[in-house]
Amino acid sequence: MVRQARSEATRRRIITSAVEVFNEIGYPAAGLGDIIERAELTKGALYYHFDSKESLATAIIEEGSVRLAEAF
């Protein structure tokens, strides 16, 4: 259970950092290195959860869609 909670916390940290970086410099200019640096994680941690910048962006969009649907 502890490992799963830590994994979810890491995933959340990656997503939060990606949203911040995308907002600051835009999606096209953002690199995975920028996100890794912001999240203060390793490349391995990011790739454990997401296999590309596109899959990370997809997760952000899906999560936003779920939150929007829940709001209504």
C-alpha cells in the first residue's frame, strides 16, 4: 500500500510539474528535461509513468476532462 501511494504521489508530481512548464513556456517548447527538473525527479521516474511527452499531455487532458465532468 505504501509503495502504491508513493507511486501515485510521484505521478501527481510529474503531472503538476508538466502543467506548470506547459503554462510557462508552451507545449512545443517544453522538453521532458524541463519537467524532470521542475519535478526534481529522475528520468527513470518519469518514464516509469509516461513513455513520452505526448502520453503525459494525454493524461493531463484526460484528468482535466474528468474534473470538468465531475464539476457538472
